[in-house]
Amino acid sequence: MIQAEFKKDSEGNYNYLKIEGHSPKSLGVKGENLLCAAVSSLTQSLFLYLKKGQKLESFEIKEGFLELRLKSRSKEQEVFLMVIVGLQDLQSQFKENLELKI
């Protein structure tokens, strides 16, 4: 199962994402798993956008894991919302394989 967790700061702005896990092999082997590819595309695009814009306070990436935190003054809500909407759509199709905590 893939688990994604988003958090907001004290002002109500998204500032944190942690995503971990893998979707089952029944949805495809590594490199061919459609759910993993879709989740990775959304979350890695968010990470790359924020990193390029120097908006990240910290991040950690390893196999099946991504965690990032925005700098305290960053207000990058639209890109967070785009990723959340995309993940919610995937969750509606793969309820047993993708868990969201928002």
C-alpha cells in the first residue's frame, strides 16, 4: 500500500508531504506498475518544482519514500493542491492500494 500524508502549518497552508510504500505487484512489476508510476509522477514533480524554486527547508528521498518540508515563508499552495487532487482521483480508483491523510 502507498500512504501519503499532507500537513498544514499554523496559518493553514500546506507545508509537508510524506509518501511511502509500494503498490502491489498485482498492478504491475517494478517499472510497469501504473499506480506507482502515477503517484511518483505527481509527487516527484512537486518535489522537483519546490527544489528548483529553493522552497524546501528539508527533504529525504530513498526507495519507496519521499518526505519534504517547505521553508516557513513559502506559500506554494496551488502545486500542493494539484498533487492532492491527482492523488484523490487515483485513490478513488485504487481504494485498497492508496491511503491519503490530509
